[in-house]
Amino acid sequence: MLEIKDITFSYGRHRPPVLNDFSANIRDGGIYGLLGRNGAGKSTLLYLAAGLLTPQSGHVYYNGTDTRFRRPSTLSDIFIVPEEFSLPNIRLREFLRLNSRFYPNFSLDDMRRHLDTFELESDLHLGSLSMGQKKKAFMCFALACNTSLLLLDEPTNGLDIPGKSRFRKFIVSSMTDDRTILISTHQVRDIDRILDHVVITERSRVLLDRSTAEITERLRFVNSDSPALMQQALFAQPAVGGSALILPNDNPDHPTELNLESLFEYALNNPESLTSRFTQQ
Ligand SMILES: Nc1ncnc2c1ncn2[C@@H]1O[C@H](COP(=O)(O)OP(=O)(O)OP(=O)(O)O)[C@@H](O)[C@H]1O
């Protein structure tokens, strides 16, 4: 569905490229987590995917169409919620009247349902909202547009604690088989339980691009202070009550819960070891 092909992008002729000959594919359906260090180019990648930026070389194809053409059929099927944005100083009702027309699958019922999830009123004034409330309201609109591809950049930044857990419910309850949600974030604990797929990037390389089912089939995530387990561990990092360990999974029928933070550290610190885990039969 989203094919990122050999793209090179820099923010200016004399600036080093943020992405250099970068390729990745996002297939139809599922919740994708996009992880990478600060400055790895995740936000840039989302803007390129949405056609808001154009690569100097290479292509981003959405359902076979290059997003640089910004065709109405492409734009009406992709929604991006940037990390920072501003909303006009108008009532939500007016905002919906002006903007929903660009999204043929927009549903007012879904909008009301999402507002309800975040305990937001339907006749709110966008100009009088706090940063977190604005984020919630805009994400409600983003989801209610029912685009096949939804790009969320740091969606839980600025949300209060109940808002974060409602965010998970809000995303999961809106999933359909043909909908793809790509979430770029550092707040891994806010999303680790809802991901279907994990993509980890580093310096224009994709270090990992696997479903969570495949990851937990191959790797076991445990917290332990057992020296025997420490010895077998592929990766260990200090954690409350011992160490967070990643071990080979000898019993794929009994997967453990994914520890996204450990997986990310493992990918950055020992990418070859991680890759070899997924190339072994
Ligand atoms: N508008 C801009 N003009 C110039 N350089 C930019 C601009 N936006 C981003 N950059 C640079 O591009 C690089 C990648 O930025 P980007 O925001 O895509 O990374 P990121 O992976 O999303 O980072 P973070 O995790 O910190 O949000 C950084 O070095 C950043 O300084």
C-alpha cells in the first residue's frame, strides 16, 4: 500500500540528507509502530508519506500513485496528525463543516463516539482548548475521517494519564481490516500493547520490520535477576527487580509480552544479532 522506494531527502541543498536511499513498505491493515532515535527522520518520513514533502530522489507510492502529485484520491485517503499543529479559532461544528468535505468516508457518528471516548463535548470551541485537548479533538477528527492510512506523530505527547489509556481504546476500537495506522513515538509504553507491527530505523537503515507475532515467536521478554538466564540473554538492561532480558524463544507456542523498550535498545546496540534472529530458520 505505502511503498517508500530509495528516497533521499534533505531540508536544503547544503544540508546533509536526513534520509539517504531509504526504502520501506507499509502493507495494508494493522497498527504500525515507527521507532528511531531523535533526529532519525521519522517525522520527515511521515511528511514524505503524506506528500507534504517531496524527496530529492526516489519515490513514495500510495496504492501505486506517487504522493508527490498530491492527487485528490490520495489526499482524501491519508490523514496525518503532526506532533505540533494549530487549529483555527472557531467552533468544532464549523471546523467539521469546512474540513469533513475533503474526506468522503467522514462519519459524524464516529466523530461523536471518539469525542465521547475522550470526554470532550461536541460543541466545543477550538480556540479555547488546552494543548492536550486540542490534540484529542484533532485526533478524533483524524479517526472520524476514516482514511485507509492514518499517520500519527507522537500522538500521546501532551495527553494526561487517563487520556493515554483512552487513546489505546480509541485506536483499537477504530481498527478495521483494511485500515493502517502508523504511529511514530518515543512513548513506547503508551502503545506497546496495541501494535501489530514494529519498524525500527537508524541512519536510513531499517533495523527491524516485523509483526509483533513474529517478534514474540522468536524472542522471549522476561524480567529476572537469575544469573543462568542472564548468561543466555541476547540483551539485558537494568530494570526494576532485576534486569529486562531478551532471550531466544524456545517455545513459540507460549509467547511473552513484547517489551518494546528493550527491543529498541537491542536493535540499536546489536543490530546484527537481532537480524540474525530473524534470518535463522
Ligand atoms: N523544517 C526543518 N528544517 C531543517 N531541518 C529540519 C527540519 N525538520 C527537521 N529537520 C532536521 O531533520 C532531521 C530529522 O528530523 P525529524 O524531525 O524528521 O526526526 P525525528 O526522528 O522525527 O526526531 P524526533 O524523534 O526528535 O522527533 C533532524 O536533524 C532535524 O534537525
